[in-house]
Amino acid sequence: MKRRHLILAAGPALWLPTAHAQLSETDAASGIRAALERGASSAVSLLGKNDGFFANPLVRIELPDKLKSAVKLLKATGQGQKVEDLLLAMNRAAEAAVPAAKPLLVKAVKDISVEDALKLVRGGNDKAVTEFFAGKTRAPLHDQFLPIVTRATEKVALADKYNAVAGKAAGLGLLKGDDANIQQYVTGRALDGLFLMIGEEEKKIRQDPIGTGSALLKKVFGGKP
């Protein structure tokens, strides 16, 4: 069968800077898979370790803004250290959960179709690949993360008090459902952090595909035949 080629005109910034790059469908799919795998591996390595969340201002998990008044009250009554312990435990729970994501992320990379890869190469914003990835994996990752986060947070004395206070806030319409439960809240923020860091890697690849040292990524994201 004659090998088909996709002719790509100059697209959005950072996608294909040359005007008439030729890219085979196989290369397009392989490039998207390589970008996803690179982003996933980098994110898991950065976040799935001690202080991966806690020491990173981009992803550090804080208490919801709507609970600030409750936090002030706790600190005013001499429970400031318990609040700090809770914050640390929330971030440690996220750090413990992230490594469990790698097998599912790798499987999702392998399963991406040529059709989906071509759609992502033809256009999209600077995080189109990450957004596609999140759409495929966020729900099953949530199910994987939740028990790990639950085991980590249930050891913290203030976790039950968080749920009690947050539950009342949710009843008053001040918090959305997931934020009213510490386990759900931390799981959601952990996933947000994971996909944020995958997206940061995607941006790096788009902005400097040559710098990745990968001929395939250079060809796909740099528009070089």
C-alpha cells in the first residue's frame, strides 16, 4: 500500500513553524505518543517524591479559600500546628498517590489512535495533547488515587474536623461538593497538579523541540521533514 502523507500548513504558534512540512501518519502518532510519555514520566518523577507537591508553589495543595475563616479560628484557639500538620499531610498524600498513575498513563499512551494523533497535530492550543490525555485518564486515575489519599489523610487528627467544617460550608453553598471532603479534595488537587506538570512538559517540547534531543519530536513539533 502506498504510504500516505499528511501535508501540514503553518498552524498555530509553536506547532509547525515551517510552511510545508511533510509528516507521515505513523510519525504523527509516534510523536504524540512520545510527547505524552515524556510528559507523564517527567511529571511523575517530579511530583511522586517527598516535597514534590509541598515544596512546589505551582502545585502545592492549600486549604480552600472558603475555609480561611475556619483556619483563622483554629489558629486563634492554639491549633495552628494542627493546621500545618494537615497541610503537610494533604501534600504528602498527593505525593504518595502520583507514582500509582504511571502504569495507567503508559497504557493510555500506547492506546492513542492514529486518528486522534492526527487531530492533535493538525491544530490545537499549546496544551492540546495534555488536555486529550486528561480526558482519557482523569476518571480512572481518580479511582486509583482516592484510596491512597484516604489512607494517608485518615491518620491526621484534623481530617475529620476538616470534613465537619467543610460539610457545613457546603451546606451553605460556600464550597462545592468535592471540596467538602478532604479525601476528594486532595485527590482532585493531586490530579490537577499532575496534569499541570504534564502540560508544562508539553509546552517545553513545543517551544524547543530541538532541545529535547529527539529527532522524532523535532520532526513532529518543529516542522522539519
